[in-house]
Amino acid sequence: MSSRIKTRFDHLIVAAATLDEGEDYVEALLGARPQPGGKHVAMGTHNSVLRLGPGEYLEVIAIDPQGIKPDRPRWFGLDTPAMRKRLAESPRLIHWAVNTTDIEGVRRAVSEGIDPGAAYPMQRGAFRWQITIPDDGHLPGDGLVPTLIQWAGVRRPANALPDVGIRIAAIAGAHPNPGDVRAALALLGLTDTMPVTYSDAPRIAAMLHTHRGTATL
């Protein structure tokens, strides 16, 4: 089944207590400041974005203090006390996303393992997409199993951003149950994209080539 599944890296997700803090964090590490993105009205969040290459980008996301709290848990675990505590200490890389042209087919194929959640229609400005979100808003695989996205049309955030010369060198993860995460990534055809080792706590990291040298999120 996995041989028929096609996914492609889409973006990294850095969460922060406030958008300014997240932008400062990324700029300090990578030497480039994410540009304002927009609001996700349905989730009560807003973001900034930074291009990482053709079709690839980094997203800084935070709860929008002027947004309306949704009647369901926000995505990426942003409503949980544990995540809020982590982000109060510092912004951090928490997750990643891959895109596909068959989000329903891919979602069904992998849902018996680590379920990515149902696919929901979303929009931000001119961008339209479907995205998987678990009902309780948790991070699939504690952030190591990617969220699925299917973009509508040819409009993509990365393609609307200036190229600042930053590129992903590698993504890696660690987890208390690495076998489960590896199995989910294998179903998505992502075994080589993110190696996963054992750790007593879940971790995700990305190494990036910048004009200053290699930096790690």
C-alpha cells in the first residue's frame, strides 16, 4: 500500500506564545525574519512564513490574541497546558507537514496506525487547502508524524515568498516508541525523510543551511 502513497515535504511548524517572539527566535537562529502571513479564523491563530526553497517553507504560528476562540481544540496542541508551558519558556519547532494530491486516500490508508485526523477545508487570504486535524487537536505521533495537506490550485505560501537562500539539510526525530512512528512514516513513504531514534521524550529537530552556516531548530 505504501508504494502507492505519494507525499512531499511541505513545511516546518514553529510555535510560539506570541508571533513576535516566534519571529525573533527564527531570525536569531537563521538570520532571516519570517514575513507576516495572516489569520486562520477557524482556529483562532495567526502566522508568519519564511521560504525554504521551491514549494517549501517555515511557518511560525501562535494563538491570535484578537481572534475568536474556536468551539473545538485548536490544532497542533496549542490549547494544552503542556504546550503553553513549553512555549512560555521559548518558541520551538513542534511539527511538520507534507502535501499530497489525495488527502482522503492517504488519510484512510494510514489511519489504522497513528491517525492524522479528519481532513478539514481551510483558508488564509488567497490560499485554500484541506488539512488533517485530530478531534482533540493533539500532535500526531507527538509531532513526529506529519500533518497532511492538500493545496487547492497552484497557490502555495512558499511560492509567494522571496528566496532568502535558506534550505533544509535534514530532519530527525526521537521518541519513546520509535517503532510506531517509523511504521507510520513508512506508510507515508517518509522513512528516509525523517530518521527516528529512541528517546525518553519526543523530540523533533531540523538542520538548515543558512548564510551564517548550519543552524538547528
